[in-house]
Amino acid sequence: MRITNVRAVQPLTPEDPPDWRTHLGQILVVVDTDSGVRGFGVGGGGKAGIHVIDTVLKPLVLGEDPREAERLWQRMYEATLPYGRKGLAIMALSGLDNALWDAWGKAEGQSVAQLLGGPRETHIPCYATSPAPPEALKLGFRAFKLHFRRMSEDDAIRQVEQTRALIGPDAALFTDTHGFWDLEGTLRLAAGFAPANVGWIEEPLPDYDLDQYAELCRRSPVPIAGGEHEYTIHDFRALARAHAHHIWQPDAAWVGGMTQIKAIYALGEQTNHRVCPHRGAEVWGLHAIAALDTQPLAESARPWITWLRGQPEIVNGFIDLPDRPGFGIDVAPDLLGF
């Protein structure tokens, strides 16, 4: 089986929010083969990412076998090193790598989870990233994440206390602070969150400040999570060396694709770090969680990914792994006419 074509498109709809997660952050990559197998992957980088695929990555994989995805990943990574390593180039590479894994699974008649060693769990609990925990509670979720942007420490602590009272003592509760806090402020938050049994504080500091993160991890009574804006196994090795996070949250559509998610899970096992992928309920993360995770938990998917067909629904707070080859999805038919 050989790759005959690679195509990339930015599938936007009128309902898409006009921000970097859509106009810059989501691209669809399609890999065609001479056997008729077609692979689909989602990556990032918008028009710039598509340019990287068309001009650099596509020529590197034409004529190759998609079942050599991990070898091809290294070839593509090395070709983009002068301007890549992080950011747009890796987001683009992610989409192509995911498409290779999808084609690989379809060619073998296996799901991506089976390629990763076989699912440990197929009925996976989810947490709701929602500004309205009461509504998520009605939908059957038993795990919740609150977002705190620019608000006072007292207001954030009060919101955590109110949410804990609402969801009860046994439900999981997490927080995401979007990098808008400093070290001492985060430690005050952690002290206020700890009585409510908060499972993690996500991205409280700027991503680049590993020294501050290391200090925070040493002193915080609440675990520190992050990594959705880190790129490739190399960034996660740096996090491990710095002892900068307790929980890693790579995004399969940004970090370098399934090849890197697999490597990050292996590293987490070696260094005793929990991996809980960003947007884990989307199929790109879901297959990895099913096959590689000893504490499976999937973050609820994003509403603007409307052009996939076969993305499983979350029902009563759980999501089921698709029992189909590859990632188990298709795309809206009108997207394949480009």
C-alpha cells in the first residue's frame, strides 16, 4: 500500500467561533492510497498549517506506506526542525500523522486502539468542561472542570465551594486558570481549593516558566496540570526533568499526532506522571485513552468540530470507543470535493 495523495482543508462553518481554535487551530488532512484506503486526521495551524503540509510534508510521504507512520513522523519532524519543533509546524504535522494512523488501522482492519495494543476500556468516563455545572450534572456527568480567567482569588474560591456543594462530595472537580495567575496567587488558590478536594489546577502560570512551575509543584496541596500547548515528546521530557507538572495534558491534534501521544504515555509511565489528554473525548485522544490509560478520563469534546461523522456522543457522562477500523470516523461528504 502506497500513499498517492495528501490533501488538507480548513473546514469552517458559519457557526464556528472566530478564534484561533477554529480559524487557526483546526485543519482536516486526508491521505489517499493506491489500495483505496483513505485516512482522516485533524491537526492545527489553519492556512499556515496547510501550506506546511502542501509544500514540505506531502512530498515526504508520497509513495510511502502509511503503516510506517512512526518512521515517517521522524522524517517530517527533521524536515521542519529549522522553523518547527513547536507551534504551527507541529500542529500541521499532527493532522498528517493522525491521518496516517487512521489509514494504517483501516488497512489492517483494526482500530487505532488495537494498533496501540488493544483497548483496556471501551466505556470511558468523561468530565464536563462547562461554565454551567448544574446543566452538566443533569446530563449525567460525575466529573467537572471550572474555568477561571481574570477574577479575584476570593471569587474563584467561592465558586469552587459552591460547585462542590452542588455536585456533592464524590464527584470529581477540576479547575483551569489559563495561565493568568502568578506563583503566590496560585498557592493561595490551591490552599482555598484543597478543602473542596479539587483534583487539579490546570495551567495556572505561563507555559514557559518551568522554574516557577517546579516551585509550585513542590508547594501546592493541589496537583498541577498542563501541557496542552506543549509540542512533541521533547517538551514533555523537559517537563519531567524540571518536575514542572504532576499531570500531563497533551492534545493529539496539536502535540504531533498519535505517534507523540503514544510516546508521551510511555514517558509518563516511566516518570510516574498521569496523562490525561486535552479534548480526550474526540476520537484522536479517545483511542489513546482506551488503550494506554490506567486512569481513563476523557475531556468533553468541542462543539465546533461539527464536520466529523461517527464521533461518538457522550451519554450519561460516558463515551464509548468506536468499534470500527482506524479512528472510526468519516467526514461530511461536501468536504471531499476539494
